[in-house]
Amino acid sequence: MYQTLRNMLICLLAVFVLVDNSFAGNWHRWRGPNNDGISQATEAPIHWSQTENVQWRLPLPGEAASTPVVWEDKIFLTSADGNTLVLMCISTKGKELWKRTIARGNQVVRRGEGNSAAPSPTTDGEHVWAFFGTGDLVCYDFQGNEVWHTNIAERYGKFNLYFVMASTPLLDKDRLYMHLIHSNAWLVLALDKMTGAEIWKHQRDSDATEECEHAYTSPILYRDAEREYLVVHGADYVTAHSLEDGSEIWRCGDLNPKASYNYSLRFVASPVATQGLIVVPSAKNGPVVGIDPAAQGDVTNSKWQRWKLRQGTPDVPSPVIHDGLVYLCRENGDLICLDAETGEQLYRERTHRHRHRASPVYANGYIYLTSRDGVITVVKAGREFEIVASNAMDEVIAASPVIIDQTLYLRSYQALYAIGGGE
């Protein structure tokens, strides 16, 4: 009886820890309140177009793949504006409140596939932080006043990547966590969120070579009633790091097998965590691994790997885990559904056949998949595949959807949309 009560209390505490109520009703970072692509909205639009079920459309000054963040009645986003890079604040009624120029020297890569406004901002309800491919990292208050401004590339080494720095910093409590994985640095950092000062720096080891030295992923946090740590993905490995000093807790390799080494395998999709499981993608149709969060040491092909899918990883979109199922959106629009406990593939089905760069989002029983040509496919969540809607925006989209209450926010290269909901 005692053991049963103890286990119930641990589970309740884990739920309390994983869901931070201070962020409820807000979308304060790239992948939502818990950094997992899960919206708590109980109503969400399913059918829309450029003109139907649209509350408002606000033209933007330039292109970007970064996802907006929302806090109460304010939306923050980053964007290119010609050769400059800007941070913007927009009301949830669609009015621009302020715009600040952060840096100059926007770099466009792969014929418009990405630029220096790729990382997404993050906020705690009082301040907003934004990072750019130029290395500029800033903190502003909600009135548009600069709190601090630093340049990470100048502090820790010039970025040396095949494309452009795209990693989004992770805000947690009083810290910003970052990783820099490129040919000039393999670092994990913790910075003071109110000053930008370094709290700790960890040198992350790897034997990756050539383009595999580069990563375009973002760090995530695993936290439950018994443990908490940072998860970093790139340069052929996924690693877990202490929040106290950055020291390594565990690592998993064989994501780019040495026997068939791919010298251009750079990780773009980030891991995702749920209670009791961390799902780690790789790249270019490589493996996907489910890891037990209690892992220690080198967990490569060990008992700490709950399961391993040998092929079928998403190349750019990050996974979603919901209700015991793992959803993987491949870059060609194929949707793969796995049993989260066993890794068994339940289906692999075709959706819209175009490049998918945005990460999928779950809301109110549906998975939202966004393709770069502006088609958003809505798939019913569950063990059986069913497309319920296909919505064409006819604009380039690389940012992930944001769904709060009854409203879906979509950021295209041309504009910001508020869809559905409202009065």
C-alpha cells in the first residue's frame, strides 16, 4: 500500500514538474509550453485558406524560418528586413507595436531555404530573448527597450557551418542554455538570462568529421520527479548534461554508423521528450532511437535504448509524442506513427508531397503538418491514419504553427496570419 501511494505521489509530482503553470495559455518558445509541439488548446481551426477563416494578415518586412512566440496579447518574432535583422512585437489583434534592428549582414543560404533569422525567440512574460545567425544575442523588455546585447560568435569563435547558425536558445528559470556545434566549436553553454554572463561552459567531445561536425538542432530539457538535465544533439551523438556545470551524464552514438559513415550527415531535427522517454532522430533516412531518461554513461546499443527504428528519421521536422504515440514527419511529407513503448511502426502514409521544414504540432486530437509551399495537412491523431483537411496558403512557410486557445498563428515568408477563433 505504501509503495502504491509513493508511486502515485511521484507520478503527480512528475506531472507538476513537466507542466509549468506559469506558462499555461502561452506559447513562449519554439515548440510550445513544454518544448514538445503539444498545444493545450481544446478548440483549433481545421479548415481555412488565405481568405477563409482568417482573423487578420500582417505583412512582414522579410523572410525567416523562425517560429513566433506568444505571451498573452503580444507576439514576438524575428525577421530579415533587407540586409538587417530585426526583432518585432505584434499585438494579437494584428498590429505592429515595435520593431528593433538587432544586426546587419543577413546571410541567405540554399537559394532562400534559410537565412540569419532562423532561430526562434523566447520569452518569460517580462522579457524576450532573440538569437541570430550573425551571433547576436539580445534581451529586450516588453516595451522594446534593450536590456543587453552580446555576440556569441565573437565570444566563442566564428561560426563555421555549411549553411547558417539556426539553433534556438532554451530558456529555463534564470538561465539561457545554448549549444554551438560547428567546425570551430563544440560547446554547451549556460548564460545568465538577465546579463548574458557565462555561468558555465562545457567542451563537448566528438569524433565527427567534415559536415557531420555541424548541427542545426536546438537543446531540450528533460525533467521529472527524479532527474533533470539538458539534451544536446549533433556531431554524430546525442548527449545529456548536468544543469549544474554542463558535465556529461550519458551519450548515445551509432546515429551515423562508422561502417557506412555519411560525411554529410548533419543533424537538423531536435529530440523530443515526454515522461519516461526521449526520442532522438538523426538525418537522411537514418535511425530514430527511443532512450530511457534514467540512462548513464555510454548508452549506444545498450539496455538504455528502449527501441531503435533503423530507417525513417525525419530530416528536418522534429518529432511529436502524444498519448503513447510517436509521430515522425519526413521531409517528403510521409507521416510515420510509432508505438512509443515498443517503437513498433503502426503506419507510414503519404500526405502532401512537398518539402516539409516546419515541425509538426498536436492540438485537440489532430496533428498539423506544414510544407514549405504553404500547404498545412491536418491528420487525425491515433493509431489509424486519416487526413481530415488540406489547407493551402500559397506562401512559403518554414516556421512551425502556433496554436493557442482557438487561434492558429502561421508565419510565412510574406506575412503573419491569425486563423480561426476570435469573435
